Amino acid sequence: MKRAVCLTALLWLLLASSTAGLAAFEPAYEKPLRWEIGFWGPLRYAWSEKVEISTHPLWFLILPNASIKWSHGTACGWQILSQHGFFCPTWMLRILRRKGVGGILSSEFEIPFLLGLNHHLRFRRAMSERLTATWSLGFGVGLKTAALDERTTIDLPVVYPRMTVFYHGYRWTAALNLQGPAWRRWQWSLDNQVLVCPPARAGFAYEMKGLLCWERTPFFQIRFGCLLSYAEYPFGRQWHLLPLLDLQWRRK
């Protein structure tokens, strides 16, 4: 049971960060939220109008993670932002080791200390009153204290493309996010993201994430949708469709 919970945590933590990196339905030039937290989504805290800190507190003890986002002003009508974060899956993977049938990872493998670093440069602009566009380029690095056996890969959607950095060193990402109001209290968001790990034999993934948001009150939202994933795995290529649901509390 504990291992199933940990695997679920890993999947959802990576899934929550699998978009262009900006929170869904974040207006282009609105004063930032003071804080926001979701059942699955991260805790986001506005340190200032230009700096935002985020983390997933629910999973932090077994999967340390955090990121910081800076706003660098505007150029030619585009708001320029950078985001820098880390995650450390070492303890999560060690918990997932188990002997015999049902083990997600075999206990024969040693899991070294792992540290993933992600850096993104984003450009965001309100194209009209009903459409905001954000495109981004990202670079991820995987650091480790010893070699990691490739038989320890977790061949699941969302998880596998983001763990390749620990086997092959680095990964590139490119993303496009479109969002806007739909009707009354409803809003929509569409993310498209490509992840490429050039040194890997199975190093390509594409993800499309569509969300609808119902703003029940200015302080509470319900978000739901799906994520379509296409990725290369060690055993071949596969498509997956994953449902998404989150409850969000916020304060301005």
C-alpha cells in the first residue's frame, strides 16, 4: 500500500508540472495571486509582484521539490519570465523497491542520490481579451552520485519522459500554452509540450493537456480535463489518455 501511494504521488507530482510551467488560467498582466494551493497542484506563493515560489507540500518529505519564478519585464509586448526548480526522487524510488512479485523496482538495484534541475524561459502575451498565449523553452539536467542502472526505469506516461535525465544527463523541452475565458465563470486552457532527450534511444515525448475551470467563488475553483500523452519507451511507442481533476483554493 505504501509503495502504491508513493508511485501515485510521483505520477501526480510530475503530471501537475507537465504543462508549460505556468499555472492554468493565469492572466497575462493581472496582479499576481497572494497564494494558491490545490489538492494535487502546487502551493504557489507570491513573494512579490515579480517573484513567485512554489512547491508540492503534500509530497515534500518523500519527494523534495520547489521552484522559483521571476518576471523580467516586457519586450515588444511580451512578458518575459524565467523559472528555475529542482526535484529529488531518491527517497521515493528507494521506497518503491521491493523483492518478489509486485515489486515496482527490484531490491537488487542501488538507488544513488538524484537531483533534477529544470530551467525555463517563457514569453507570455495577451493576444486579445479572450486569448493569452505563452511559449517556452526549457532545459533539464539530472545529477547523481553514482551510475543508475537502466533496468530501474519506471515505464509509465509522464513519469518516464521526465526521469530520462538521470540516465542520459539532460533534456530539452518546448511548450505552447493557450488560455482564455469560455462563458461566465468558465475558463479554458490548452497546453502542448514536447520533451526531447537526444542521448536516449527512447527519448521523445509529446503531451497535450486540456482543462476547463469553473470558478465557484473568487477563492475556490474546480479544474478538470485530460492529458493525451505520446511517448517512446524502451519497449516501444504508446499513447495514453489520463483524466485530470483538481480543487484549487486561492487568495488575492
